[in-house]
Amino acid sequence: MAQVPQTFFDALAVRAWCGLALEALGRAREEIDAINVYPVADGDTGTNLYLTVESAAAAVEAVFAGHEAGGAARSAGNPGGVAEGPTLAEAVRAMAHGALIGARGNSGTILAQLLRGMAQVLAGEETAVHADGQRLRLALRHAADSARRAVAHPAEGTVLTVASAAAEAADGAPGDCGTVARAAYEGARAALAATPGQLAVLRRAGVVDAGGRGLVAVLAALVETFTGETPRVLPAVAVDGAVAGERRACGEARGDLARAAAGPGECADGGSVPGSGGPAFEVIYLLEADDAAVARLRERLDGLGDSLVVVGGDGLWNVHVHVDDAGAAVEAGVEAGRPYRIRITHFGAGDVHTTGAGRSLGERAQRAVVAVVPGEGLAGLYAEAGATTVLARPGEPPASGELVQAVRRAHAREVVLLPNDEDLRHTAAAAAEQARTEGVRVALIPTRSAVQGIAALAVHEPERRFDEDVVAMTSAAGATRYAEVTVAEHQSWTMAGICQAGDVLGLIDGDVAVIGQDLTAVAEAVLDRMLAAGGEMVTLVLGDGTPEAVADRLEARVREGYLAVDTVAYHGGRQGALLLIGVE
């Protein structure tokens, strides 16, 4: 659908920019992955940038959805009232926070800091409805400066150079937001064309910087936001001999691009090719810590490896580093604060760090199952059953790009996708559609809970025909009623009446059915209601902090009151809900 050009930088412009940037990176992702030779030729810069912006866009959409829900509630009491949308400050802060928690890779982490730097200026006046061209110029300058400070050892000819050029060009362009955005884009585009002359690795490979290419696409989307015009983006080819769009990267025996970029034993960042003496691991995590602790962390990580980027602030940081000792990098985070969402990628492992096309080494399996799971315990359970898992922690749903990555990681001709959450159906559908364009046959089973996924996985038989397997798994999932027991975060109207913050809630098939004060009593009431319609198997999944006695009591209740019904219990880990219940 065509976007309506925005005159000023307001919340709607933020929303439009995120959407357009995501579309632009989606179109350019394969090309950017293919030219990724710096700092490591691992063929994933385009994908990482896409996932970072996807997280930012989702956060902005959540802010708008929250205001729409609040406006609807207010309108119910005041039919003549008009629902108010989010402020500029709310929108840009959501954008920056979403990018921070969803940042992937070196370039994605830097992009998150660029967006955060812009947000700090644009949100400076809390009550401002919109920002003009002058504020946008200041935002671009602050973004470039803050991103450069976040990188331990900035190099010219990278996305940092492109960002600085964009800011400088914007400084000399007085006018409205459209004029400033176009000047920034043109400055970035010219700087991108010059990157091969600044980095020998780019010149040898015959390409421009991949991160800078991604930033130019993001700035082109900014121009389109304010003018409605889509500017032409510089091709990835910089020197004769390189072919834009080809899937060539270090992953395929370090690939043609990697060999063009570096001499024997030399990698894109001037070190060694992973596996021949250079940093073997990429370590990324979110970190809750104060400024002083982060300053000490920077020094320690700088001594452990290279490509160090630490972005964020206000107690939440995204840490990215390439090291040989991944454990030491994580331990440093533990000493500094609380690290979580830890991702460790071995550059030399074909089954973990795939090529730009998402192809791991070796022959494809015929069939695989990819499942979203809400806790580490269930991830282990699903993995033991042969599934490729995507972990979804409370409040951190996976993006479609993560599901596509998991499908690629499964490395199969046929894939059964289990979203295990009603809210992830559209995300999973988008991922399935993308995977199909890459030649994978994907069937999406609309599981709404992890216990339905367990039931589907229990009847999975890779040896039978694909359609028959999908029908059997779908039938098993559909025959499983699901429930969860959780704690109310605030007062709310429910199907079972009004609940207060701190009440224990029992939800059956997504609707609140029981409200109480005692966890065990609510769980028993929920189980009785579910078994009233019959059942053969009860599955219990305990979350972190849920006493074992709860499962013991429920198992005893089934034995005493329901003949011929079996019970099985698992530990789900940090899954959000205190207890998940499935009845087949």
C-alpha cells in the first residue's frame, strides 16, 4: 500500500519510516549478504540489519496498538471522544528500544546505536508533536557521533564513515525534513561509493561496504517517508569482477569473495580467517548494568577480541564482540551485570553459521520440524525429539526473520513449522512464505500453545508422506486443549470477572476461566474443567519458581478422580506462565 508523504517528523513518520526501511532491507538483503566481507566475511549483514529493523518496527507498532486499545476503552465511556496516538517521543523511544533488544551482528548493533542517537534528540522535547528539519539535522549528527563512540576501534570505509557523511551533508542543507533527508541520503551514497578506496579488503573484493549499503537503504526509506519518492540506491558492485546479488561469502570454503578480499590466512578485519588463528566466535548479549560497570567491561572485552561494539544506555546495553574464548566474554558480562539473550556463533561451524544463502554444508535432510518454544526446558525437550527450536522469552517474541533462519538451520527439503502461540501465526506465515521462495516445502500447523506442539511432535513420523505427516500432527494438536496458569499484572475485566494485580489466573484455550489467590487451587480448578469433557493424557509444564508440589498435587488428583488418564510433567524454565496444561 502506498505511503502518504509526511511533512514533519512525527509519530506517524516514525511508523512509516520503519515500515519502508524494513521493505527496503527485505529487497536488498540478499545483495547485502553477498558483499559482506568486513569485519568478517560471514555473509549475514543484510539479514542482521533486516532483523534489527524488524524488531524496531514491531516495537513502534506495539506503541500504536497500545494507544488504539486505550483510545477504544476511553471512547466506550465517551463516545464523542477522539483517541490520541503516541507522541513523537514515545514512537522514537520505542523504535530505539526495539532496535537495541533485536540488534544482530556488528552492523545491526551499530544501526541500533544510530537509531538510539536520533531518538535522544528527537525525544528531547517530551511534549513536542513533531520535529522540523533543524531537529532532524541535529538528530543525524548525534546519531553518527554516538555510533562512532560505541565502536572500540572505528575504521574508515565502514558504516561509520557513511553515517558521518550523511550527517555532514545534512548539516549543510537548511530546509524541511524532506530536504534534509535527501541531502543525508546523497551524502551517504557518495561516501558508500568511496568505501573501496578506504578499505583494502573492499577494494580486493570489488564491493562497497555491506553495512554502509544497508544504511543507504535505510536513509532512502527516510527520503521516501517525507517525499513519497524512492531514490535510486548505489549498486553493490564497486570494481569490475564482482557480481552483485551472487550468494558468495566466507561460509563456502570461505568463498570467492573472501579469497578476493584477503590473502592466504587473512580475513576481512585484518586478522586470520576463522579456523586459522583469528577469533572463532561472535558473542552477543543484552546486559543490564550501570555505566561504570560497562566502562570496565569495554576494557576487558577489548583485550579478549576484536570488532567490539557496545551500544545502549540507561541501564540496558547490547554487547557485540568477536573472541576465541566465548566463555570469558560471557563471564565478563556476568561480572558487569545481568547478561541475557546470549547468542554465541562459531564462525567455522557450517551447521551454525551458514552461508549467505542459508545453506549449511552437507546434504539436506528430507524433513524437519521447527518450533517456537517459551522456555529453555521445553527447548531441550523439543530438541531431544529432533526439532530445531527458536526460543521466545516473555515479552520477546521472535521476528519472522528468526524463524526463516531456523528453517535454514534445519537444512531440510520439507519443514513443519510449529509457532505454539496464537499471536505468532502471522509471523510464522510470513516466515513460511519466505522459506518457500527459497525452495523449501513448508507446512504451518497453527499450534497455539507449546503443549499442542508437544502433542503434534509426539505423532511426527518423518518416514511417511509429507501430507500424511502434516495431517496427523495437525489432528493431534487440534485434539489437545491447552491452558495456562499465570499471575495478573494489573486490574482487568475478564471472561471470569474482574481480576486484581497479583491474582492467580487460569486461562483455558486463551480465555480467563478461573480467578483465585492460591496457585494450586486455581490449577486444580482449571484441570477439573478441562477433564470434564474427557481426556486420555494430561501434560504439565512447570515454569521457573513453580513448586514441585503443584505438579505432585495435580498428578494425585488425576489418579484419584480420573481413571485411565495418564499424566506427564516437564520443567519449562523461564516460560512466562507458572504452569502450562495440556489435555489430549
